Amino acid sequence: MDLSSINPTLLLASLLVAATPILIAAIGELVAERSGVLNLGVEGMMITGAICGFIIAVETGSPLLGFIAAAIGGALLSMLFALLTLFALANQVASGLALTLFGLGVSALMGQGYVGIKPPPTPKLDIPLLSDLPFFGPVLFSHDLMVYFGIALVAAVWAMLKYTRAGLILRAVGENHDAAHALGYKVVRVRLMAIGFGGACAGLGGAYISLVRVPQWTEGMTAGAGWIALALVVFASWKAGRVLLGAWLFGGITVLQLNLQAAGVAIPVEYLSMSPYLITILVLVIMSSDRSRAPASLGRIFHASG
Amino acid sequence: MKLTSFLTGAAMALGLATSALAQDITKVGFIYVGPIGDGGWTYEHDKGRLAVEEAFGDKVETVYQESVPEGADASRAITQMALQGADLIFTTSFGYMDATVGVASKFPDVKFEHATGYKTAPNVSVYSARFYEGRAVQGHIAGKMTETNIIGYIASFPIPEVIRGINSAYIHAKRVNPDVQFKVIWAYTWFNPAKEADAATALIEQGADVILQHTDSTAPQAAAEKAENVITFGQASDMSEYAPHPRVSSIIDNWAPYYIARTQAVMDGSWESVNTWDGIREGMVGIGEITDAVPADVKAEALAMKDAMAAGEYHPFTGPLKKQDGSDWLAEGEVADDGTLAGMNFYVEGLEGDIPQ
């Protein structure tokens, strides 16, 4: 065992990178669920975003355009879900699962000619002085912009839900859509926007995997990240701050356990492998032992007649 | 009246035609553990499937299912394929072993072929390739080229096939570089690009400048490329899109000849349960081009080793070799038997850490 071979600076830096895709996808799903929509299609929207972003970034040479395209791609796919659940009044669980299967298929089709291509590198932040600081420089000030964007997004969503009128309306729709409707709020419109936001975020999260974290295109490359994002929202009891905590815990322990393995720590590998899931769930479940609960209208179909 | 009888006649002709057609066509099914576009393991199996189609044209119909999880769901997928009328089913991952044998007992008329396993039945064959021969070549190049003397190894599951690979690579790296150290990460997945990339990054951050992988995607190659002074080897497929650097060589699985031969055997009615384990000599294991990033003398030695294995003159597990606990395994000049290799569950002397049980 040689713990000194683990560099804490690099470890913390990789933690932020590993946490970003699930963080962004989960915060989008959180908004959708707070409006009362359970969209199980996160995995499908992520992988679609991953390939849309990859194609555009490769074709234009601009990672920024790639991320924009990923958000649009994810949002477009989520509109399919919106069409089914909000207008055709289909079951949300079934529609979401279908969306995941569809997304995996359509992304594989779109990605046919893009296997083995390298995307343009996403520039990293490089602030003179700050980025050169020992420890804090590499940990805090030398990431790509998406890492900061993810954190800012969490803060924005938290503030929006807590302090703004728009957040209040969104929560009202999620808690009791009939009452919100009786008060004159446009339930379908609010949910449409929330689903679109969730799709765009999932797309961004997926593109972060294909453009920064891996970076390449491989079929099915999100490999379950969408499901982890979904679980994170539930275990974070629909609170933005806890999603951030959960994503960092999960990302952090994932990276840590790989480092511990490489350093030859005498803990059985099976325990190390399950530790990210176990510890994240444990911490968040203990935290949610207060009275937090799911939005009351979550997963229920709304029709103005009802 | 005339019209009706004409239609009936036509329908009957059509019915006869389709049933005649159905008898002529051999249906071959494939169960894959990853997507066909993984660029590695499943990609090569699918190339084998396409070769079968090419070889037999209209006489064969192939079906496949991708990303089938190892475990209970595999039984469902294999059963479904058998019910669809497949005559021959290839299940292409170690974790399908029990599912394959279980389903096979319910469909005695269907032939099954399970890759990399060891359980056979009257209608179940097993086939695998001696990937450890390729690992020996990799280990030699890795040992010669590492400057930090740390070689990172991304392992998938603690099964004999993977352990053989680690041992073979280590023996040959150690032989040319006594200071070499292996750091092994068990990813517990065959295919998860993000996790594979994280594992490669963790190894690189801990000083590894050679990354060997036994997982299926090209993600570790991309991670190594980002890190610059790191070399890698293509796994299962050539992964030549990462050549000449970081990918300096590769192990290529070539399943096509085997798949064609077995399909032919089903057509002829000569199929019987066999246990195939072919290597470089038979062409089932190929060594991808060694790029110019490797010094010429190292390349020549590596190719000489490959030729010796192809000629049957050299076996990667030749004594004297000891097990990790220091006990004797092979005496001077003794060669490991296939039984021990097939069930290998121990590290050789010098490797650090434990194999997860």
C-alpha cells in the first residue's frame, strides 16, 4: 500500500470532472420533477445530447457550438416526451422508458460515421496568478467552463425555486396541478418548459462525457449515467443543494476508489467498487430523514377537465 | 370462381415457397455484451457475423442483440432468439455461461456456442482465443518502453481469462525490466467509457506511462492521448484510430473463420460439441501493427516473439515460474497445461495486491 502515490490535488480536480455530467443532468431532472413530471428518459436524452454535441463540435471545430447543439438535441427529444405525456396523456413511466430506448437507438444511428474521431479540445480556464496558485489553482481555477456552469446552474435553480415567483408557480404545479389550474396557471405550459429545460440539461451532461470526460464517441457511452442522475434526484429529496452534494459524493468516491485500487490499498475491491453507490445513498437517505417528500403531483397525468 | 381458385393456388405456392425457403436458410444468432459500435470486443464479434453473411449470402440469416446484461436477463435474450428459430447461437461473453447452458438444455435441436467459457453440453460448444499470447508481446514492449517503471492495467472482472492476461503481460515486462511494477484497477465492467477513462486517468496520475486494458471501449486510449507521454495497446480490435501514438500495437480478435466454419458445420449437419482454444498460430489472435513510436530493436524482438509463438516454439507460460505466494508452479522449461490456464485464479510471483474473490 502506498497512499503517497495519490495526489490529493489531482484527485479533487478529477472529482469535479467526474461529477459534472450527472450533476447537470440531475439538476434538469429536478426541475422537471418539481413541476410534477417524472421523465425516465434522462439516459436517452443524455446520449442524444452526447452525439449531437459531438457531431457539431467536430463539424464546426467549436466545443461551445457543440454544447449548444447538445442542449438543443436533448430538448428536442424531451419535446417528444412532452407531446406524449402532456398532450396525448400517455403514461409518464412508459413514455420515459420508451424515450431512453429511442434515444439510445437514434444516437447510435446518428453516430455511425463518428466512431474513432477526436473532438476539438475544450479549452480550460487559465487565469494568470489564480491558476498558478499551489493546490487551489489546479483544484478550483483550471477547469473547463462547463464545470463552473454546472455549479452556477445549481445555484440558479436553487434561487429560482426558493425566491422567485416563477419558482413558486413551478412548485405549485408540481404539488397540486388541479389547484394551480384553478388559480389560472397554465399547467401544461409550465410543464412543457420544465421538460424542455430537463432535456437541455441532460443533453449538456451527455455532451460533457463525449467532449470532455472521455473524449470520443462510442455507442451507448453514457452507460447508465442517466439512471444515476435520476436516482440522485430522489435521494436528494428534490433539493438542489443536495443534488450538488450527491453528485460530488458520487463522483468523488468513484474517482477515489479507482485511485485507492491503483495504490493497492488492502480493502477488498468489491467493497471499493460498490462504495460510490452505497455511501451516496446512505448520506442522502440519512439527510432526507427530515420531512422532505416528493412533489405531490409527481407522475400524475393532468387534464384540464379533471 | 376462377379468381378464387387462382388466389388459392397462388397462396399455396407462396406457402410452399416460404416453407422451402425456411428450410434452406440457416439462422444464426449472436448475443453481444456491448454495442456493436464499441470499437473493441463486440465490434470484432459483429465483424465475424458480417463475414458469415458475406460467405453464405442468401443461405444464411443472422440476427443479433446488443448490450445484453450478463445474468438473468441473458437467459431471456437467448431463449427469445432460440424461439425465433435460430439454428445456431453464439453467446459472446464469459458471463453468459450459465444462461447458455441453461437455455441449451431446453432447446436440444439448437446449437449453442459460448465464448471464453468452460461449460459444454451435447449442443453447447465453447471457443476462446489465446489472448495471453498477445499479452506477452504487449508486456515485452511495455517493459522496454516504460520510463516510470509503472504499468497501469485496467482489468474488468476477476475471471481466468483476465488474470491470464495480467500474468502473461507481467512475466514478459518483468523479464526485460526487473524494476517494473503493475498497478491493477478492477473496473467491474466490460463497457463503460466514462469509468474506463477515469480508471486510465487515475493510473496515469499515479505515475503509469503504459496503460494496458481488458475492457472493451476505446476510452482509455482517449484518456492516454490527453495525457500525452503515455502509450497504450488496442484491445480486442486494432483501435488504429489512436495510432501511431498513444496506441503502439494491439491484440486483434479474429472470429470470422471460426464463425464461418461453425455455420458451415450446422449446414452440413456435421456440427458437434467442441472445445476450441486457438491462438496466434491459427490466426484467431492477431498482433496489430507495431508503430514507429516503438524503437526498432524492441519492435524486432516483439515480432520475433510473435513468430516463435506462431511456430509453436515458445509458450508464454514457460518455467521457471512461481506463484505470488512464492510456491513453485512451473519448473525450468516446463510449460503450463491448458487445464491450469483455463482455470487460472492466482497471480505469478512479483505481482502486488490480491485478486478479488
